Amino acid sequence: MPITVLLVDDEPLVRAGLRAVLTAQPDIEVVGEAADGAAVLPLVRSLRPDLVAMDVRMPLMDGIEATRLVLRTVDPPPKIMVVTTFENDDYVYDALRAGANGFLLKRAAPAEIVRAVRTVAAGDSLLFPAALRGLAAARGNERARAAMERAGLTTREEDVLRLMTRGMSNPEIARSLLLGTETVKSHVSAVLAKLGARDRTQAVIAAYESGFVSPG
């Protein structure tokens, strides 16, 4: 089955460019488009896309609120990939904190766009650029540090979380730690549960905001 994608951007040329790149791939299908975040929820409910490529700055409803709305009302929700012009945009970081699963720059090369869609759709690795790591660390606070301490991660779970912050997939983590992939999946699930994180993005944000890892 192909990865089904909903494109959301108020610029028709951006949508057209993404559509051209993605529909050229045999494993990706663009099932719909929207020009504003306000149109996202009804389209997600009717089309049931695997992934929403979501602009963050739109006139009526921005991508942050649209992301929150979809995650709050659709079960199971699609993966949401933030699409924006600037990687150090606070809007992008807020969208990731709201539950978006990954990140793509509008100026990305076609091969990068395709890789990003496949990566976010797979859900076992993470797109979290260096600029956003810095934003996460800058927003660190005592609450985040206390939550990390309360989580009580085991040494192995800490190892797995560190590699998650590097954007490694489960198979890559397994090779790095000389573990089986299923064992890594179990550790990732435990990390998410202990941190109260919805997904890998939330866990990585917690790791940077708490100071568990640093942007460098």
C-alpha cells in the first residue's frame, strides 16, 4: 500500500511542487490538498491520509492549532510533518511540541522531500534539525529536569534515548548497541511510557529541555 499524503500550504506553488515530487514515487500517493489549517480536520476525517505535510504559517488557522485539533479528535491520527521556510522558527518548534512528528524545509531537494515523507511515515526515526535542538535546550526548565529525574530510566533506556536524539531508527540503534530490533522497540516503548511522551519527537524534546543531552 502506498503512503497517502495530504498537502497543507497556503501557497499553491509549494503544494504543486510537493505534489510533483511525491507523485513521481511509486510508494507515495497525494490524496488531497488544503490551503489553510481550518480545512485540515474535515479532510483528514474523509481521506484518512497516513501523513499530513503541514505548513505552520497560514492565515486562518496555523499549523500548530491544526496539529493540536487533529491529534485531539482523530483516532488514530495521521503522522504530521511540519513544512516551513526557516528551521529555527519558533512556530516549527511549537508545532513539534504540539505533536508533529517531523520536519521539512521548503527548499529541500526532491530526494530529501521523499526521504522525509518515508521517514516520518515509518515512525521509527526522527527528523529534528540542529537549530531545533538549540531551541529546545534554550527552553529548558526545572520542570523538565524534574520530570526526567522522576522517569527513572534504566541505563540501557538512557542509551537508547541518547541515540534517539541523534535521529537513529530502531535498526540503527540495535546495531549500535548490539541488540535485537525487537529489544530496542521494547526499550523505546518503555522510554516513551516513563516520560509520558506521545512519540519519539516528544521524548527527544524532553531530553533536550531537561538537559539530559545538549545540542552539541
